[in-house]
Amino acid sequence: MELLSPAGNFETALIAFANGADAVYAGMDSFSARAEADNFNDESLSTLINYAHERGKKVYITFNTVIDESAITNAISKLAFLESISPDGVIVQDIGVARLIRNHFPSIPLHASTQLVAHNLEGVLAMKELGFTRVVLARELSLAEIKLIKERSGVEIEVFVHGALCYSISGLCLFSAMENNRSGNRGRCAYCCRIPYVDETGQKSLPFSMRDLRLDEMLKELQEIGVDSAKIEGRMKSPLYVASVTKRYRQLLDGVDESSCVSREDLESVFSRRTTTLYAKDPLAANDTIIDNESLGHLGTPVGTIKRITKDRDSKSWIRFHTTRALEKHDGLQFVSSANKPFGFGITEMRKAISRTPVFEVIPGDDVEVLIPQERLKDLEKLEDNPLASGSIVYCSSSNAVKRMFPIPSFRPSEVHSQNLLDVTVTISKNGISASANNVTVTDEFELESATHPERTMDAVTKAFSRMGESGMSLGKLKVVDEEKLFAPISRLNDLRRKLVEKISIENEGNIEDKTEEVISSMMSEGVISQYEFDTSIENTLKMRLDQSLPADPKTFDEIIISIGRASASEVEERLVSLCLKDYKTIRLALPCFTQEKDFASMRRAVKQLMKLGYLKWEATDLATLRLLKNCGVSDITSDWSLYAFNYEAVKELISYGVRRAVASPENNEENLEALAISGFHFEFLDEQSTPLFISLTKPASYDCSNLTNFKGEEFQSFEMDGLWITTRKAPRSFSTPPSAKTIRTDISFSKE
């Protein structure tokens, strides 16, 4: 099983490899779901891939955001560049990008991002049909579900084993986009699940703040069921975090005894959010151990309990405690008050209890006194309660001993040899020197004299042309033509090499530009985007749940879409009859956006039975339901916003699955909405919706989540629906529809009532 670590920058990639990662995943300076990580420019990414491949390691590129139509040309250019540097895989969310890679860059292996919400076998098989060779599963799955998918899917399976968790199912979170104009689907999440809310009882808490995932005890089970890659989250984390977590998982995978591994306490000294196995171990009992509604983020690992505060003859204040862990000068200590506010400082002076002699370090079991810095004493006076009171827990929040365990590897670009080898011919004549490679020739004209030591010429030329730095090229075969045994100055050889590399680089950039233009031309030659004619009678649609009441005048809608949830065919039929919708002019049935594996077979049966009863119009909400409907022979399929058609290539992919109409995502901007409206495809545009900000398997940790208020005074509510927890604004949201819109939709399917 591959161990896959995050690389937010070059330094982190180096330290991940040094501590046992088989592969890293890294983002570019655009199209990355961690846009605020350092990420990689073209040059550093090329160097990283060459560095990794020389050492038998792999690099996967995160291209895992949705792409607006206006950004498609830039996306194609980036893909053309990636093709030229041969990454080991590209992790993709946007099905339009997947289509581009499959059709125009087939040498790039396609990996399905967890943002594509692969949560059941049907969804994974749909991704396989779209050309994905590896699928990153949703984090919410159990071991049994992972095992079934691995056995029956025929694709590589990647599973998150450690790191931060989103409250919402990845790919289905709209909170940051809708409330902060920072789209998580574009890598700019504002972490709305990590902020405090006040419920109706006045209780302030963090109802959506997830513990971190930790499956270190389940690695062997994941190996046994055939998981191909164990993934560590953390492209925004420090090199020390990545190094320590990678090392622990490497040691466990290699069978190192727990007592010799990087300990959990060591990890806690680096980053200490409480942990959970989420739904992997026991899906039914998991809810009690998933959310930490009092978490403060990093606190550290507990090392003791304060016995007392002492004051010496110089009026310096010291905390005394019995330490269970070795400590040294400049380690960090942290404490927590009853109001859950962190308070900490570094160890500037330390001594053993009942001693006046400062020491640099103490061992576990020592009674120790640590000086409270004067400036922190002043801060302490401002707090409502005393985090340094007797009985308070002492945490080590930063350990120099742990830092020394993970030195940053040294690195020089000259140590990296590119896979892009240049076979160079250098010709030395009386009138100058020329160098050629890749059908490119550069010349330096000047008069040369006979060489005193002609036997050294080959070494000099080799030395000069081996220094290609971070160009992304390396010297392959070298041929030197020097029939007259002339002296070639090393400075002129170096200049010639620089000119050759620069000219070839320009040629390579031209090749990328040519490939970009070729792909765009090919896309344009495909003709009209839609193979269907519009149903011009459909101008207004309503989407509602099966358990909701009809609006006062349903006849104002040309089509009513009923979200049937987990209902059986007989329950659906009975309810539609009671609503007097059985003979309504146009009824369409919609499937849920998240269906666990245990429920999928019954949903398939319901679809087939309802089709026999005459319900032939259906709406898909994810790739799993889209594949199900297609395989059941449904010929009239629409897709909801959760299938994310942000660009024309994504639309073409939906068309290939038989989709006739799609709903534009609520997080579209005005420019992209108009681009979709004039695309030639039949889009519906939201007019009003109780937008699902979070869609989660996990109940919020709050006494009353029916009325939650944030620090701005904005009101939200969370409620259970079809086995999922939905969080919305208290009031529905209105949208502006583009001028060219043909059809608008009112969506009340995520309303509480």
C-alpha cells in the first residue's frame, strides 16, 4: 500500500520523501483546492517530478477545482504543460477537465478527487467509465464499504487515513461560497465549520468542528482489503507536521514495534486536534466521537498538572509541576482556562524543584519549575480566570527534541537530473563553437587557437553542458567534433550552453502553446453543444420533497420535480396520488445526492418499479444516480446543480450520459451564468432556493441546532433529512437569473418544512 503525503511546497515534499512517503500530491499556482498553500510554479513542479522519479517516488498533481468557462483556455495550457513533465497522476474534480484529459492528454493518468463524492460502488464505476484509473473515496465510508468497492470496481482506490475533516461531505459544501464568497470548490474555503455559533438556548459552541481523522490502528486492515494508497491530509500544514505523521505511518506500515515508532504524544506536540476514526470502524456508534465542539485547535500533548505557583526573592513567578515528558529550554508550554481560551509561553528558564540552579533540560519524572515571563504575567491579569491555577493541565505545544528528529533535507537543483535528456553535439572550429540539440542550433563566433592540452577538451565540454540547473533538462549523450584540436574557453562554453537551453525552452513553450491551440481548435470543431432540442414549454420548474406540501398554485409551474429520497415505489406512488400529482402535466422524480451502499440496491429497485408505473422522467444528482438511470434505460434525464456543470466540456460529458437539461450551481458568478445560458444547452437557473450550505452524515454537536446564529447575527438551521444533516439559512435565498435564461427553478427540496 502506497503512503501518500501532502506537499504544500518544495521543502515539505523533500521532508515527506525523507521520512518514508512513496508519493506526494502537490498543487499548482492555479486550479488547486488549497489555493492558499504555497503551491508550485511550473519550474519548481518540473524539478520536483524529476527529483522524485530519480528516487523511485511519485508525484500527483491536484487539479481539483471546478473550472468556469472563461478559465478553460488557461486550464488547457496547464494540462499541456503537465503533459510535458509527466506527472504520475492528476487529481480532478471537474468532469469537464476529466473529458479534456481523456480526449486530448491521454498520457496523463486520471485520478478522481474526493470532491467528486465517490461514496458507493455505482459512483466509482461511473468514474471508471469516465476514464479515471484511481478514485479517492469520500471520507465517510466504512471498512466494509471500502472493501466492497475495491473488490468490484477494478480501479485503484485511495483512502484518507490522517488529517483534518470537513463537516460537510467533500464536494457538497456551499457554505463558504454562499456566505463568504470564497468557494471551497475553487480552493478558497473560509472554514465556516470551524467558527462558533450560538444556539437557541444561548449556548456558544463549535457545533460543526470536526476532530481530525486518525486511522493508524487500521492500516493493516486497509492493506488486507487491497487499498492502493493511504493518504495523509495537510497541504496547508507545516513541514514538521508532514514529516512526523509520515514517519509514524511509514513505521507502522513497515511493521516497526509501536514502542519504537514516532509516538502519538510526539505528533500532539506538533499539532493536537482531537482525533476520530469517523465511520471507518463503527458507523452506528461514530457520532459521539466525531465533533469536538470545544476544540481550540492546537493545544499540545499533556505533560503534567500544575501543583502551585511560587515566587522567589527576585519576585519572579514560577509554575511547579511533575513532568511526564522530557522538556528542554525553548520548548513551548500551553494551558487552557475554563473559558477554553489558550494561554502559553516558551520555556526561557527552567530548574528542578527546590533548586535555584537553571537547567537546560529535565527528564520524565522530574519535579520542575518553569519561569512565567513577565509580559505573560501582565496578560494573565486580563483574563477572567486563571489558566495557571493549581490543578490546571500543562501541555507541551512545541518540542525541540521532536523538531530535531526531522531535519529538512539539503537540496541543490544541480543534484536533480531531468528525465528530459538532451543529446548535444558541440562542434569546435577556428571560426567559433556551435551546439545543437532537439533540432535547435546556437553559435558563438570568434577565433580559436590550438589547444595546449587537447585531451582536456572533452572534460571541459562535459562539465559546461552538464550544468543545466533548473531548466528541466539534463545532458544525455554528448558528441564533440574537434578535428583541429582547438582551445575552447570554459566561459564561452557556459555561455553557449545557456543560449542553447534558453532557445530550447522557448521552443518547448511554443510547443505547449501549439498544443493548447490544437486542443481549442478540436473542441470548436465538435459543433453545437447540445444534441437535443429545447422543450420550449418548460419555463418554470419546482423542486420539492415527497413529504412537502404543494404551493398554493402548483399550476404556475410547467414541471414539478419530486425528490423521493429513500422512499419505496409504493410510498412514492401513494404520496403522488394524495398530492393529486399522478396526472399532473409533467412530473419528474429526483434521486438523492448521497446514497450509502447499503441503500443503493433498494433505490435501484424503486427506480425500476416506478418506471413500470409510467414515471419515465428522472433527475440525477451525482455520477452514481446518473449511471443508474442510464443503465435502467431512462431516456429523459436532467441533472441537478450538484453535478457541477460549470463549463462547456462538463456539459458535453453530461450529454454523453443522456442528460437533456441541467441546473446551474448556485455558486456561479454572473459572467459564468450568462456563458451557460448562451451555451446552446438547456440550463435551468435558480430563482429561489433554501441552499444546502452543509450536507453531512454527522449531527451537529449543539443542544439545539434548529436555530444557530453566527457572530454576524445571521441565522441558520440544521435538520435531519433522509439520513443526512442539512444546514441552511433560516430564510430562502433569492438569485438573479441571467438575461438569456430560458428556464428558472424554484427549489424548496432542502427547506426544513
